[in-house]
Amino acid sequence: MGALGHFIEREGIPAAQISLIREQTAAIKPPRALWVPFMLGRPFGAPNAPDFQRKVLRALLALFDRPSGPVLEDFKEDAPVDAVGETTFACPVSFAQADTDSDDPVKAMRREIAQLAPWYELARKRRGRTTVGVSGLTMEQAANFAAGFTGDAPASPYDARLSAGVALKRVCDDLKAYHYEAVAAQPGNLSSREIDRWFWFETITGKVFLAIQQACLRSDDKSLQPLGKLSLVPRAIAHALAEKARTAA
Amino acid sequence: MARLADLGVWERELLLEMLKEIPDYKGQPWVAGPPLDKRRVAIITTSGMHRAGDPPYADGAAANDYRVIPGDVDTAQLVMSHLSSNFDRTGFEQDVNVVFPIDRLKELAADGVVGSVADYHYAFMGAARVPGLEPRVRQVAALLKQDAVDAVLLTPV
């Protein structure tokens, strides 16, 4: 991000950036930066908080009024708790437990997708949009495709323009977004962290993703290897799983 | 939340490790411009955002290509295919403005805080490598100049 600002400025256009990791921005010294104390993925603080978003945006724009730089300013206010609150604890329905005996991941995933469908549709209606749609596949097609990667003979990409890794990542992004949007519509007002834990520890699809990660680690296909290392399972989840395994041992 | 002190030890160490590879641009160059209420503003997001149906970004960390987001985009069409799984997406799922504040920017233009909003905005993949990035940014800068942009907002995830 800092490099981008530098290159833009070098072309003669002033740039101001949001900084999410202050230490990185302080090291790179782009011309103008506003550090914000928000979670990664939320540079303007909180969803559906237009007044707060406007405040952050105005603070960022104000950096253009500075006569010289580099400028690294701190935005001092924390983000408001969003509609998917950070304070309420709830225990969402566990699908992985209910389907423990199932040997067929595709059938189990399809069942899970069907059970979540009313919640997903409700979320889509309430929000007026969905972030599912990266792959262009239906959820059933996505489940079939993703589950094919749990073995050692993965399916061919559904789109000839894509490597196996990119195709798989797009399908996994869609499956994950579908689950996240659906569960956010359920009662319980789950925080983003609770939704993460639910997905990775309580759903069939989360379990399938962990199996896919292992298969990608074993794969000779270079496009699949990033999914084995870092781009499928978040570091926080990998760490929690390792802790769990250590405790169990 | 993104304060280093609030992150797990493993994550903190990883981010600090990344500092070793970061260039120091010393705030240079520095380009001045007109008062804010005369500026034309564009957004560049490194969220890997795009319109559903856009061609996919190139593979992995080599993805230094970009996608165009028209200013009059139907935001319901915006999705994200970022390489990383290590940031929150539940905010974006609820409201695109938490990542790409296009509605807020239009409001500030209507209020006269900024001069105007660019006709086109751009999205890159946040994990893009610096050496391959520069030629692409130069292309985007040329497009921004054609759009008379004189203020760029850079927003990461």
C-alpha cells in the first residue's frame, strides 16, 4: 500500500492512504497516511455506520491540506460495535457435530448448504446484495468442485482461463461467503470472530477446507501450494488448531 | 484491533518480520495540489475487489494487475477475491463502504467538502509484489490524469 502511494505520487498525483499496521507504514514512509485502530479488513471502521465512516474519510482527506510530509497521523477513535456485534456471546448451530458419521463430504456439504439456504436468502434480502458470486458457480456446483480437492486427483478447473489454485480459491471464497452471510442472519448477533470460529470448527465445509489445505500442501501443482500454506486457512485458526492438538496430546 | 499489541505473538512476529523487506521512501516525492474543495478524488483499493463477472486476477502473488470500478457502479455487484484469508470479510459482506467508501465520498462531494468524484476507481490485489507493481501503477496514473484526478485515496484491507 505504501509503495502504491509512492508510485502514484511519482507520477505527479498526490495520494493519501489508510494505514492498518502502523509499524509498516512508519517504516515505509509514504507521503500521507492515517493510521486507524480498526480490525484488518475494515479500513473505514464499521459497516452500516455512515457517520463514523464519513469521519474517517474526512480525517484522511484532511491530510491533503498539510504543507509538507511525510505525514503519519493517528485516528484516535475506536470503531463502533457493528450490527454483527462484538460483545454478545452466542453458540451457533453446529453442523459438523450432527454429520460426524457421514463419510461423503459432498453429500454432507450439500445438506449443510441446503439447511443454510433460508438464512442466506434472508441475509441477501436484508442487505440487498451478496458477496457470493466470485466463481459464478451455484453452491451445489461449488461444493462438488471443492470436495474434489480433498483427494489426490483434483477436478479440472471449471474455467479454462484459471489455474487449479485460482479456481479453487474462488470457489472456496464463495462457499465461505455463503456460510458467513447466512449465519450472520441467524439470531444471536454473532461477532466476526464468533462467525470465524463457527465456520472453522462447527461446519462440514470448514472441515472440508481443512482437508483441502492438507491436500494442497501435498500437491505438486504450484498453483495449489499457496492454499496449503496461507491463503485458505487464516493464521489465527491454524494457530488455534495447533493449540487444540497440543492440549489434546 | 490492528494494534500490534492486540495481535497474537505469532502474528505480531510475522508482521515485524515483514518490516525487513519494506523500502523506506522517506515521504518523497511530495506533490502539492489545490484546496480540498477543488480536488477531484479517486479511490484505489488493494482489497482485490471487482465486479462479479470481471476476469479473474492473475495467479497468487504475481497478481499485480488491476480492475476498474466505474464511479456509477452498482455496489451490489462488487465482490472480493483477495488472496489472503487473514482479514475480516464480514464487514464488507454487510456494507461495501467499510472497504470502498464510494457513497461517503459522493456525499462529501455533494456537501462541497471535495470538488468532485472521479469517473473511475481502481482495485489491486493487496499481496502484489512491489517490483511488478510499478508499471501497472504508471498505467493507472495515466488513466487518473485523463480523468483530471488530483487526489488519490489508498485503502487497504
